[in-house]
Amino acid sequence: MKKFLISTAAISLLGSTLVSASGAPDDLVNHAPVAHPVEALLGEPASEKSAYIEQYMLKESKIKKIEDEFGPDGLTTIQRAYATKINQPIWTVQGAYDLQATMEDVFAHGIIADDIFDDDFDRLMQRRFFSSSADKQAEADIKLTLIWLRLAQAISGDLSEEHAMTQRAGSPVLRYNIPTSLLNSAQGSSDRELLAMAPTAPQYHRLKTVLAQYRQLRRDGGWLAIRDGEAIEAGDVDPRVPDLRARLRAESYDVPDPLEPESPNLFDEPLSSALKLFQTRHGLEDDGILGGNTLIALNESVDSKIDRIAESMNRWRAQGDLEDRYIWANIPSFSAEGWNNGKMEIKQRTIVGKTWFATPEFSDEVEYVVANPKWYLPVSIIRRQKVPKLKKDPGYAAKYGYKIFDRETGAPVNAFEVDWTEPGVARKYKFVQQAGEGNALGEMKIIFPNQYSIYLHGTPGKNLFDRAQRTFSSGCVRLEDPIAMAKWIARYDEEVDVVEITTAIEADQHKRLDLEDNVPVHITYFTVTVDETGTPYFWRDVYDRYNGSIRYVERYERDFDDRKSRADIRG
């Protein structure tokens, strides 16, 4: 991207017209816009430019184009900003120059500036500040504003609701005023105004650091692919072992030299340990075996990983404000965390929906918890899972604690007296599994009423938590320890007491406990997360929501065939 070069004399002259905002407190992002009599310097009557801008704002075609791209709130932002300046141009040379610099800065956020403005910025600057036509200057000013809005939309994730863009913690400004931010940026503070709109979620800033690290890995050459072959484990001899060692080192894994230097093709225990760590960080069974799934993960290219990191940052921008205390359940990482004021206070393993019962992504609020819950089965599960079993054995209902009721009369029904082969039979009966040891919801469910009938709950199948990929539920999120999560929620609630939860569980009491303060819950789909030490985890795209966009290395080590020949001779 070209930079617009301005002479020292021009900068000095323009600078003399600027009213500095540096006297404002450092923690204020949305300080009051300052006056800037740039028209006097440029020599064009303000009225000609004002007339052009006013006419521009009245044209239906222009209005529609802005609304199509930015929505009604984007149009309102532009109208308010220019109305504040009585439809005069708002951009100064310093403002435009800083905007260009900010366009390059957002690369660190995984945003490609050319996707926002693919024209010649140098030419745009020339038109805005040195054109002999007042109309062209005014038009260029509006284009600068549209570039700013695209950047604001990209870095914030959404400009459709100004009130959803909360200010960072500790700032006396509670909400963004987008028109004011625009005017401030036009004076020369785009970097401060726009980058302050980035998400404050800890994950976002960790991902930003990791993005820079992986871009450096790409500059260093990335890594080569490992050839396909039979699975190998510690103790095996294989010509791909040196390639595996080099591949792990290329991604900064600590891999020692071979224990037996004269046997470089020996898969030794230290290498197996390093591979186990790689598997853990890629959502694989950490068995230390170089098998099919591990080979696929190893051969993902550095460019593909960079794209996944950038996409995760983009998803965080779209996520919006998480609030101070919340539950974050991420589907690909099979985890749920409780956060309070920027600190993670509880973390658990989870089980999510099977691929054909995929857990949806959405945000809601926990309203109540239920100790020793009964399970009221939805029709979809009755039809898909229970009716086929009852066709084979009507005694299945009693064996697993299900009571069946007629939906019209509410009368209890004997499973042996129902024709389970009848079409539509699932809609005629209500199934309720009683609380107890075999209840599918375990000892606790955490409810946030939603259109998907999804909630957090326990499970009697604790052994499934030891699996690396845990897509076993019918859509709900199963928690490893839902009682602990419920107690964490209650710890900050004025209505529900931790002791009350403990008492209900110990007494096997079926009890609903309504919260005084609802707790936000966010169910997300990030295939890259970063832990508190800065270590990235690249999770499997379990629902293929990235549409097969993961790419693989196709270059191999050149001397592989020679090593294979030597290994075959020794074998």
C-alpha cells in the first residue's frame, strides 16, 4: 500500500492550523471533537464543499448504498458527523495520514486493509487536499469517512448497534459515541479511536500475539510435510522419524536430539513425549503414535493456521460484549469456563452434540438451576432415539426410569399397551425420566431458556470425558461437574445460596433455584484458543463449519527416498 508523502513545510503549515486534543485525559477515548479551519488553508470556500456534501446526503442512491453496507446506524453516524460540522469536510491532512497508518496497523488484528480499500490512497489524498475542484475535495472527504467506517466495522465486529459497543474497563466513558469517534479520528486520532473498539476479551489479545508468532514462523519458512505410511510409535524404526523431529521443532516444540545418534530413524521416547504434547494441543488422543489423524494435523500448513487464528479473532469481534461475569462454552475445545472481571475462576471438560445433533452457537442468560432434575424429553429425541428401542422392547421405558403420559389427557401410559410402529407415535406421548442415578441429566441442570432447548447439565457417563473428541450428546452441553458450576454461579447471587445447592443434592431433593442476577452464557465455535501461558491450541473442526478451508503442506524433504533405501537395507 502506498504512503502519501507530505513535505516538512506542508506538515508544519498544516500543523499550525490544528487544535491539539493532547490536553484531554489519556483515559478518555471519546473526547470532544476539536475545531479545524482547514478550509482557510486550502483556499476553497466552505460553502461549495458544504453544498456538495449536503446534496450527497440527500441522494436516495447514495443513502441506499451506505445503508446496504453499514445499515441505518452507519448512515446516521455519517449524517450526525457532518451535521456537527455544518456539512463541511471533516478530514484534515493529519487525520487522513493517521487513517492510512491505522489501515496498516489493523494487519496485526488479522484484518487485511486491501479488503477495506483497494484503490490508490495517494490519489485519494491528492483529491481531498489539492484538487482545484471543491466537489472533488468534498467527495474525497466522504470516501475517507467510508474507509473509516469500514475499519470501525471490521475492528469492532458490528456497527449496527452503537449501544452494544462498550468502553474498556476503568474508563469514565460508558458507551461509544461513534460520530464523535469519527470526528476525533478525522483530526488525527484514528489509531486511538479505532483500535479502542477491538474486543477486550482475553482470548482476543492472546490470539493477536499468537498471530504475530505464526506470521514469523511463515517468514522463517514454515515446515515440510511428512509422508503417509504405517502408524509408528516409540521403539519403531522409520525413515520419517527425522522429518517428524524437524516438523515439531519448526513449530517451536522442544524436541531433543536422538538418544542414539547412530540411529536417527529410531522413534525414541523423548520424541514420543513431544508428539503427545502436539496431540494434546490439537484435540487428538495423546497416545504418542504417529497415526492418520495426527499426520493430518502435522501436515496442516502454517498459512492455514494463520488463517484460522485470524478467523478466530474475527469471530471474537463478531461475538460482542461478554460482560463482566459469564460462562464461556467453546464447542471445538470441549470446555466450559466461568469468568469474572477478566479472570477465569472455573474450567471444566464438556461433551457436545453429535454431528447430526450439532450444538448451535448463541448467547443467552442463565435464569435458574435445578438440583436432581427430571428429564422431559423433546419429541425429536423420542422419535429418533426412544421409539426404535421401544419397538424392540417396551420394557426399555421402565428399565431406564421413563414415565410415559398421554399428551392430550395427561394420563399415565403403559409402554406395553402402545403400538410403537404407528406413524407419528412420538408426538402422542410425553416422556419423563425421573431423577436418580441413571438420569441422563445427572444431578444438576443449568437453564437459559432458548429456542434450541439447549442447556448445561451433568451426565452419568463420566467415562466419556476421557476421550479427546467428545461429540456424544443430543445437542446440549454436558458438564464434567455441573454442581461445581452451579455453585460458582450461586457464589455471586443474592438469591441462591451455595449451601442451598449442597443441601438439595445431598437430600436427593428435586429443587428449582431461581437466580436474582442472570449470568450470560456464550456457546461459541473457535477452532483456535490460547491458554493463560500464551500456548495456542488448534482444535479439530468437528462440525466442518470452516467448510474444508484447512489447507495442507505439499512439499516434502528431498532426501527422504535415500533415507528410506538405507532403512530398507538395514531392515
